[in-house]
Amino acid sequence: MSDYFAPYDADRPLMMHCSCGRHASEDAHRADSAAQAVAILKRRSESAEFEAYSNEFIEATLVKALFPHEPTRRRFMRTVGKGAAMAAISSVLPVASLQAMAQETKTPEKKDIKIGFIPITCATPLIMAHPLGFYSKQGLNVQVLKTAGWALVRDKMMNREFDATHFLSPMPLAISLGLGSNPQPMNVATIQNVNGQAITMSLKHKNNRDPKNWKGFKFAIPFEYSMHNFLLRYYLAEAGLDPDKDVQLRVVPPAEMVANLRAGNIDGFLGPDPFNQRAVFEEVGFIHLLTKDLWNGHPCCAFGTSSEFIQQNPNTFAALYRAVLTSAAMAHDPKNRELIAKVIAPQAYLNQPEAVLTQVLTGRYADGLGNVVNVPNRIDFDPMPWQSMAVWMLTQMKRWGYIKGDVNYKQIAEKVFLLTDAKKTMKGLDQKVPDGGAYPKFEIMGKAFDADKAKAYTDSFPIRRV
């Protein structure tokens, strides 16, 4: 099979198939080659010869994605040698997982898939799966479609304009319950990211760091049904401020937060990266605190779809699951973060300076107050949709009056957060599956949260809507 692929040979061009000249672009050529590989796989899944071909094809495709400029690839191979190059590339690309994925034989019911995303670092696994070819390795032709705001994401999912999407993790709970929209069952397949948010303040407040003094301030959040809203409300209430009476909370799309801060329309925002770091980069704000300092390991965004889509397209959903989980495993490894910043920086994805993304993803960043800080877990990519996370979100919806009446917390969490499916898919990819049940305990601002005592937890807060 090396007649076709030679990704580590500095003296030979890396071509993804024969030099047929039948395609208008290299992307079309690679897509056609992938389709051929899938077709052969269906016919010859028992063939050791094809398995070797498939494995080499996947590895060569990943090397091509890493070195799209052929002279750069050749220089790298000549400099370090084949053995060192193979070791280095294997350390940053999940070659083995993708090769295992390629042995799947179930054909997706729907191959042309539209996935929505908001251009923020929370969506890193979902986004990077596109340029690195993780979706195409599953036999899917995926479009990742940049979307302006969360209400539009919700509407496009409900109108079936998107097949799956980047969600704020409380959104599928809210949509399933009919909060802010007509009820429609939605599911969280994976958490996209943990941590990765911050409270960013205008520079005029750099000497006013005590939230007890923030009465009358105006803050931006990206959406009502968001961890940003719930964490900011929690933080303000712990300082004695009623977030519905003592401050103003405004829904602002993430991409507009820095401009609103510069214009003086808001005093600060609890928002997603890279816009916290972008405010520092543009010298209009400083990072007051990272949300990991409120709840280390808190969920933020999710990958999900409708229950109807899963029921009608189980093989397609499984293929999406494998692609996104493989991508999350790669993003979780800190060694890959600088590479990932390069992958997601272009205009089609985040359209952000690579330096800003590198600061966010590596956790070595300027805070806007003259300090360079090193926080390696500023953001992480742990995909587990723990059902106790869903219960906590529901307690906050109840606390602030979004949900009326009694709440069967666990029943809702188990319908929406697909923990069992995530564990099963991870096991099939030979990924490490965390031990323990569906309801691990957490600590938020020093206060323990136990999903078995959700009602008592909700009722324990002195500042809440009743």
C-alpha cells in the first residue's frame, strides 16, 4: 500500500490517492478518496489487506492536515528523520483511535450533516473535528456552520435547519422543558468543555475588585439558559447582591461583548473565551477571575441534538459521537493546545488572532493588570455529561424562577444527559472511561452540592426567587 502513501518520506510527494487529475481541488480529491475508502471497507471489512490500506490512509490524511504546505512537510522530515517524525506526530494526533473508528461497518442513515456552532473556544472539539477530518473518517459529509447567537442556534435546531449543534449545556434542558420556547426533546451527547470562562471587567474598575461594591453595574451574559448566567448570579448573590434587583444583566452575543465593554455600555461580562482574552488584547478590560475559581471543572458548552434525530438516525448519531469524542480526547491533551490554536484560528472557524487563542488554550496569559499568569487548566475538554451537572443547572433554574412548581431533578437529567451512551462510545474507542455513578458531588464557591439533596440545596439560598 505504500505505493499510495508515504507521509514520512521527505523525497516523495504526499498524495492521498493516485495522480488522477479528476478533481477540481485537493479537498475534493481527499473527499473522494475518503468515500472510496468507506466503500471498500463495506465490501472488504474482513480483509487484512484493506485494514492496512485504511490505517495508512488515515495516518497520511492526518499528516497532510498537519502539514498542508508540502515543502514544509519535506523540510520537517529531513530535519528530524522518519522515526522521530512518526513519534512526534503520533504524540499529537489520535491516529490509533481514528484507525479503530475506520473499522466501523454500520452505514450512516444520513451522510450530509449540518452542525451549528458559536465561534468561541468552548466549541473546540466540534470545530477541529472538521479540518482534521474526524467527521469524514466516519463517512460523514459535515458542514460546521458559524452562527450569530444562541437564540438562533435554538431556533435552527427546533426548525431542523441544523442536524446537531454546539449548545450551552443548560439549553437542551430548557428546550426539553419548554422554557423560552415550545417544548421539544433535546439531548446532551457530550460536554464540549469545562472551565474556560471568566468575569472580565472594564479597566476603569481595576481598583474596584470587591463585588459588594458593584450595585448598579451592568453585566453582559450570552444567554439566559447558560452557565454564564447561573455562575454570575451565584457569584453576585454570594456577595450579597440580588442579580435581578441590584445589577442589570443583559444578553449580548459573545462576539459583541468586547465592543460593548469598550463603548461603556457594560461594566463587565461573564462570557466565553476567547473574548475575555480579546478584551485584554485590545486593552479595554482585565480578567477579574476565571470561572474555575468559582467551580473548578464546571461544565459550560455541550454537543447535542434532538431526541428525534437520534431515533431516526442512530448510526449517523453514533458516527458523530465517535468523531467528537476522538476530537475531545485530542483537545484534552495539553501538548496539543498550540497546534489546536492554529487549526481553529482561521476565518471559517473562530477568526481570532492565534496569539489570543494560544493564551486561552495553554493557560499562560496576560490578565490585563500587568501580570502574566500560568493556569494550565484555564480550559479543559472533559466530555463526560455527568447527570449531577444537569441537576445543578436545574436547581439554578428553579432558584431564579425559570422553573415553576415541583421539579423531578433526576428524571429530567437522565432523559437529557446521555451519560450511558457517552461511556459506551468511549469504551468502543478504547478511551479511558471514568469510574463512578452518574451523580458525582461538586463544590461551588466552597459549598458542597449533592444531587440527592437538590431541593434542600435550592431552598438553602437566602437570595432566590420563590
